[in-house]
Amino acid sequence: LPPRAITCKRPLCCIGMPLQQPLIMSLAQQRLAKSLEEFFFAAPGTPSEDPLVASVRRDAAGTRSFIASVGAFGAYMGALTCVVCSTFLALTWDACGCYDRPLRWWVLLYVILQACQLPMRVVLVAGLRNAESSGRSAEAFLTSLTASRAWQIGGVLGRLMYTWQVLGALWWLGAESCPSCPGIPKLMAAMLLTTALRAAVVFAASRLLARSRQADRRGRARSEAFPEEEFPAMVSATPQQIQALPCVKFARSKCPGFCTSCSICLSDFDDGETLKKLPCGHLFHDDCVASWLQRNKRCPLCVRAIDDHCKTA
């Protein structure tokens, strides 16, 4: 008789654990990724009135540059502060307990606050770069990020960090020396200095962004008031056009208070002096206007070309 086929009522047991573990790990990773996405980004269509969103609407390129410089500097300094302070506390925790103020606890909580803010800074800088490279709108990215729970928690942590820094500065100024741990006041001074340096970087970047926007506004206003087609490229006059201009004798009595000086060299005309008269009616010294027209055939005063009225070329 042929042997009976052996059937198993628990096929997963036959498959074995090595194949179950990757499936479980994949599901766990997907759940973790979904949780992080919901934490760091709001649902599509959620509005945000954060100043960064308003800034990127006005100037997307300038805002990206501002975030890239300020955000990257803050992330690097935050990571460096966490590593240095954690190493220092791990080596000198017991020795730093001699101070009359809880300086070591202040440093520890400062490190915790910095570590909690670090992921948001990394997501902000890296996410904005990825959005730019992938063609996604920077406004949409910042709107989703600034409307999230992570951004709200980051704002609370930032205010708590500011309060904690003020308290630490007061403790640092009033702390007595401790021979067993002389390094913690210096460490606190360096930490407070990095905060001041970060504020200086934010201020400098803000000023550069403001100047860039001001220059852009002036350029747009100038282009709207004086369209480019009204100011074509400079074209020099031909020697024939310059020689064809009429010469006149200047008489101050015939033009009182009007066109009594050369606007090129800013010198006054003398009575009886021979001048060149452009078709628009403005007078100039012969040498002055000849040098000018060799570079630009338009009148220095009214910007009218000399061949608009005389076709001698």
C-alpha cells in the first residue's frame, strides 16, 4: 500500500519561524512609519498660519535658503551639545554634586530638551531638501509640517528651553566654585554661548533674507514702472549722425533759466559759445555730446534717440 500523505493542521509551524520573523518585522516597520508620518505631518488640507508658511509664499527660494542655513546649524549644534554634555555628565556625575545649585541636573534636562527638539530640526531640513529635489511644493510641505502635533510640541519645548536657559544663567552666575568639579561652570558657559551664537545666526540670516526681498521688490517695482522695452540696449550713434547735428550759438538772453549748462560735464554755457543741438532741443558742449553719442545715441536728458527726428545715417 502506498504510504498515506501526511497533512499538517498548523502550516505555519511547518513553515518555521525564520519566515515568520521577516513578515512580523515588515508589519512593525510599516506601523512605525505610519505613526511617525501622522506625528510629523498633518492630514492633507489641514491649514496652517505659521510664519514659515507665509514666508515661503512670498519668497520660496529665500525661505528655503534661510531654513537650510539656520536649521542645519541648529541641528548640528544640538547634536554636538548632546554628545559633549552627555559624555561629561557620564564621567563627572558624582563629582559635580558639590555645588549649592543643581547644575548637573540643569545640564541633564538641557540635554534632554535638545534631544527632543533634534528630530524636528532634522525632519525640517532634510524634508525640505527632499521636497525641492522631488519637485514637491515647499509650501505644501511646510503647511503639513507646521500643522502637525510634532510642530506644536516643538513650540512648547522651545518655550520651555528658553525658560530653562534663563534659569541656568542665573544659577551659573550665582554658583560657588567646587574644586572637585571645576569644569561644569565652563561647560554651562559654552552651552549658553552656543545659544547666543544660534540667535546671532538666525538674526544674520533674517537680515539677509529681508534685504534680498527688499531688492526683489525694488526690482519688480522698477520693471513695472519702467518696462524693459522702454529702455532698449545702448546703441552708439554713427559718425555721420554726430556730424549732422546742427551747431548753435548760445545766448543766455534767449533761454533764461533753461538749458544754461551742459548736463554731461555740469559746466555752465558761456554767451556766444558754439554748442551742439540735438533733435529733441537740448544743448550740450560739442566734445561732451560727441563722446556721449559714441556710446549711446540717446539724449542724456530725455532718453530720445537722435535718429527719431533726423534720418541721416
